[in-house]
Amino acid sequence: MTKYNEVVPLTKEQRIKEKAGWKALKYFYKPAPPADIILARNEHIERVAALSPIQVFGESEEGFTYWVSADDLWMVEGMPAVHREVSKYEIVLDCESERTAKFVQNTLDDEKIPYRLFDSGGRGFHFHIFFELPKGNNGNDSNNSSDDAYDDFKRFFIGYFPTDLNLAYRHGVREIYSLNMRKGFIKYPVETVERANKTWKNAEIVHVRYPVWRPRRSIMRDFKRWLEREEEEKRKREEALKKKGIKIPKRKIPLNEALEIYRKHLDIVKETPKYIRAHCPFHPPDKHPSFIVVKEGKFAGLFFEHHKEGRTVGDIHKFLRMLKEKMEAKGGRNADQVGKEAEGKTKTHS
């Protein structure tokens, strides 16, 4: 008979059966990468994360994990494959065939755009390009430094190639030295479009360095014209929706302003660089604070509200709408003020 205070180690099957969580399976993955592979992979992810915050998730024979911050890389580092978010300053061209990869490589070489080429470990190749948008003529153009400017440039650039456009939106990409679970090979840097067919046993550790590409003026002029065409098409679509009587979705409120609105209306218990925890304003007294606002990563700006009826998830617009409904139900004077606040923020960024 087991004593109460006796620690009994569980087998892998027992952990899965008892739903101990994927964190507890860290040292039970098969196949497990060697220590030098883990260290090299971690170093590469940390260098990319130093440029801009990214998230990662792991993959094993059992499936995929949740997204976690690169600061919590230890949770997934022992898994056969690690996928990471594309950096703000990174373009990834995912080619599904050698023919497409050769076309992309010839185009990049002709345009003198620096890149690093990887055999994906499957049937395709990955081109990684780190770039920096030039500043304006006055040297302090903030538009080119915003997240939206970098995301727009990725869509503009990737649109010229027959590759996966999803990678323009901070999509997940297989990390270097990570195993392709179906093919059995790892992602590995190569010089030309040729299969490396590397495994952990025959792969040499390569410390990859990325040159920074700064688009020349002619490319930036094309980018500006592309933005103008996008805005014109967007305006035409909105006019067509108005004629049909369809309500146009509200504009996105910038993250920093959304967080300020949350802080203004919430009774905050704790705030960290990653989240805000507060008492739920919609289900008082909420003795155990259950209202969470995410501050970074893929779900930045969203709130998660846990209550007896279940869970509610939404953005800043839904939060303000729920707050207004609550105040109207109480007959308070602040309901109109909250409504004007939401409309004012929306008009400001329309």
C-alpha cells in the first residue's frame, strides 16, 4: 500500500491516461533529440525571439501542443519537432517542390536579395529573409516601423511568388533541426536546392547567421503603389456593402489603447508583461479573479472570462458592448459614455 507522502513516478501511458498534461511529458518523447541538437535549436529560437516576441509549439507522435511564449521554451524543447512563429522582421517563402524553389532562388539571386535556404525535411524548401524597412526622408518616419507596415510588406512581397501566403501573418514554421514526423528527416540549412536528407545522427551543427535586407527605393515605391491599390479596393468593397445595407465591421483598436481601456474599467488584481488578471465586472463578486486579458502573442488584446455558465472570449469591442449593456440594465448614466468611448476609438482609426 502506498503511503500518502510517497512519490510514485508515473509511466508515459499513465500520464496520458490521467491527463497530466503535455508539460509532464517533456522527458518521455520518442524519438528524443540529442542534447547538442536541443541546445542549437534553442539558441536559434532565442536569437530570433530577441528581435521581436514570438511563440512556439511542439510536435510529437501524440500530436501538437499549445502555443507558448519563447520565454517558456523549456516546455517543448525536448520534443522531436518545434515550430515557431515567424518574426516581425522575417519573410519565409515556403516552396512545395524543387521546381518552385529553383525559380524563387533564381529570382532572389537576380534581385540581390540575401536569404538562407533550408531543406524543410519534407518535400519542400524554406527561404528565410530578415529585413528592415527604410525610414522616410526625414529620418523619423514611424509608419514604416509599425507592425502593420511590416505585415503589409510581407503580403506585398510574398504575393510575387507561388508560395504559401499564410506565412505573411506570423504563421508557424518548422524550426531548424526539427524532425518531419512523416518523412523522418530534419530541417537543415543548404546552399542549393538539393535534398540534404539529414537526420540527427548524420547532421552537423551549423550556426546560421542571417544578413539583413534593406529594400531599395524602387521596391518601396512599388510597395507604396500596392498599398494605394489595396486601400482603393477596400474602399470600393465598403461602398458596395453600404449600398446593400450590410453593416461594415468596426476598425481594429491598437493594442496599447485597448489595454488602457481595459485598465480604466477593470478592478485589476495583478498585471505582468504577458497578461492582466482582474475581478470579472460582469459576474460579481468574483472572489477568485477570473477575468484575463492577454497582452502579447497571438491572442494579444483578447479577454477570457470564466464563470459558472462556461467561458466567454472576446476583443475590446465586445468588452465595451458588454459593459454598456450592463450599465444600461442598471440605468446608470455612464452607459452613454462607454458607448461614445467605443465609437470614438473606432472613428479615430477608421
